[in-house]
Amino acid sequence: MLSTLNASKRALARGFTLIELLAVILIISILVATLTPMVNDAIRSARVTACSANLREIHKALGLYYMQFHTMPKDSGVKFFASVISRKAIEYTKSNAEKLTCPSVDKGFLALGALPWEEWWSDLERVDGTYSAYAGRDLKGHPLRQWPPSGNEPLIADDNEGEANHGQITNVLYGDGNVHTFVLIELQEQGKVSKDETNLVVGPSSPVEDLSKLILD
């Protein structure tokens, strides 16, 4: 009898009771509920950082364009920065093509999603605002007189078409190569944007002067 009791105790010691299992499940559920928003925030933050890096790389490519052609791209909107590949200031590669759009936007929604990456931007005549998730300088309405432009002059930004690229955050590349971030809620608190707006408009109708100097097409 004693040996049977000892065997039962050893069996219990090796296993989990139902209460212990429920406690473990509860702890895991709490951890998942707590950490998931943090993971999502970290992913969004990483995409904002990657977008800033893309914009700085485009600025370098525009510098190479100027060194090669002794002038700036003449077209506005997406064509403004697409020129760096279409005129071969930088090489046609998947990596270079990916830098010409915001990493937060699913490339399947872009016009060229079905084409090979190395063919993107190869024909400037067909490029329009649906080919990227960035907006470029409106050179007709706001021409640039020199390269590099003033650090106060915006060149490229998230286009915020449809769902905003980064939610309430909009990255903007300036003439000196720096990237500035506009935060929608801060602009609302400053009275520059209506509190009803859920998306910061980029383009001629933007309430933010710098963003009104950009255009998609």
C-alpha cells in the first residue's frame, strides 16, 4: 500500500494539475495581450525609420543625377525622383527600385506590382502617382533654382493616399538631405489641421505649406 501511495505522489510530481495548466494559459494570454501592441508599435516604428532611410538614399541618387547631367530632373511628382533610375543615374536593381517607395505600403497595391522589380521606372512616360507611395516636388508650381536646394525646401514625402503610410506620421525629405517628421495630432493641437482629419493631406490642397509644394502626378 505504501509503495502505491509513493508511486501516486511521484506521478503527481511529474505532471501538472488542471489548476496549474489554467494558470499557465492565463499568464501566456496576459503576456500576449500585453506584448502584441508593443510588437505592432515596434514594427510601425521600424517602418518609419526604413522610410527615412529610403528618402535619404533618394537624396543621394538625386545628387548623382545632378553630377551626371549637370541639372535637376525636370518632371514633377513621382517622375521627379523616378528619373534617377529611368535616366540611369543609378542602376536598375530590385534594391534601388524598392527605395523609391514607402516600405509601409504593400507593393501589391502599386501599379507596377506585377512587373519585375528591375523594370520599374524604366519608362518614364508611363510613370504616374500610382507607381509609388511617395509624392515628389511640384516643379511647375514650385521650381528649384539650384542643387542642392535650401534645407527649407521639401523634395519628397509620404503620399498618404488611401490609408496613411505611417498612420499619423508623415516623413518629408528636404533639400539638405534631412528628413523631418510631421505628426498629425501635433498639427491638430497647433490648430494647423482640423481635429476631424484622420489623414494628413499631401499635395497642393494640403493645409501644411511644405506639403503643398509636392504632387503625385
